[in-house]
Amino acid sequence: MQNTAAPVITIDGPGGVGKGTVAHLLSKRLNWHVLDSGAIYRVVAFAAEKATISVDDCDGLLKLVNGLKPTFSTDNEGVMHVFLNKEDITARIRDPHIGTAASQLSVYPAIRTALLACQRQFCQPKGLVADGRDMGTVVFPDAQLKIFLDASPEARAIRRHRQLLQQAIDVTLKDVFAQIIERDERDRSRAVAPLRPAKDAVIIDTTLLSVDEVFAQVVLQWDLRQMQVLS
Ligand code: DC
């Protein structure tokens, strides 16, 4: 299942909590690979839209997933880029409507299973920082450290709204907040791999913390974990 030669740190949590930012900083600090698993669900949503396959059509989506050959590369800044048929779709999959479709199609167990191998192949030496919803519970259950980041929906909406404006995606804070609430409900209540902390996860409430403070806590948790291994 997991490449035992390579350690894994998982960072799970709801949308807009800052998982991606922390995973990125941590992978740069450790010089490890990074997996943005949400991007994989977003690629499926993007490809489905292009092929006019509805998010209600599980069989159609599954056929699409089985034929899909996305490729990934990490740039000098450590950002994971996603390519489909040689086109860099990294920015295009960030559109909020693609996020909503990704959340809708991620409820199907068969699709989740079909995407497991693609996610696990990111686990390569020297190590992997994986962010998502079920990294610690399903995809990398043997991870050396599992972090679950949480924050109030209001704080997450404000952060996500800022991020989208920086990417020149024009949405209102009200709409972003409504999407966060809707997405939380769907991601937490789905039958398979719902959003929840693994039993052995360290939970960090980031509502009142800056990115630097969250990052410092995660690094400390990793240092502590290594001390436990040594003792
Ligand atoms: O993290 P994100 O916003 O890019 O994720 C988009 C959707 O993909 C999310 O709402 C649910 C789904 N997803 C998932 O089901 N499991 C993951 N590990 C990552 C994302």
C-alpha cells in the first residue's frame, strides 16, 4: 500500500483551512514531495465538464476516471502543477464551480477507490506531505504524523475569499461562505471516507492563528514525533 521506504505526513481538514499552504511550506522545509489530493478530484470534475458528463452519472464518471491520464510536476517554488493532455490546468481547476463539482463526485465510493493508486504513487523518497480530507484515515493510514487542521467557517470563508481574489477569481464573500457551508456538509456526511480526523491525528484549531503560527506548531509536532522514535 504505502511505500514504507518513504515517510508520510498527512494534513487533513475542511475547505479554506489553509492545508495547502501549510503542506507546501512543510514539503519545502523537509525537501519532500507534496500531494494536493483535492487537485486530483478537481481534475476529474474539470474533465467531466469538458466531456459533458454529469456529476450524477457515476458510471460515466468512472469510465472517464479509468481513461484519464493526468500528469503532475512540481515547479521551482514547490507548487504542484496538473496537466491534462499536456495542457497545464493548474489555474483552471481552482474555479469555485470545479470545487463544487469535485465535492459532488467525491461521494461515489467507486471513484474514490479508482483514485487511490494515483494518490499513493506520490509517496516516494525522501518523503511525502499529503493534504486532503481522508489522507490520514484512508489513503495513508500508516502515516508517521497526522495533522487535522480546523477553523470556524467564517474564518475559512475570509481566507478562501482572499485567495480567490489573488487569483483574479471574482466572487463575493457571501457566496464563498455559502459554498463553504454546503461543501462542509457534503464532505462530512458522505458515507465513504467522510471528512473527519483520524483517531491518532493531532487536531489544531487555526481560527485565531496566523499561517506562521500554524506552521510552527506542525513543525514542532514533527520534531516531537522524531524524538519519540529515537527514545
Ligand atoms: O481541497 P479541495 O477544495 O481542492 O477539494 C475539492 C473537493 O474534493 C472536496 O470538497 C472534496 C474532494 N476531496 C475529497 O473527497 N478527498 C480528498 N482527499 C480531497 C478532496
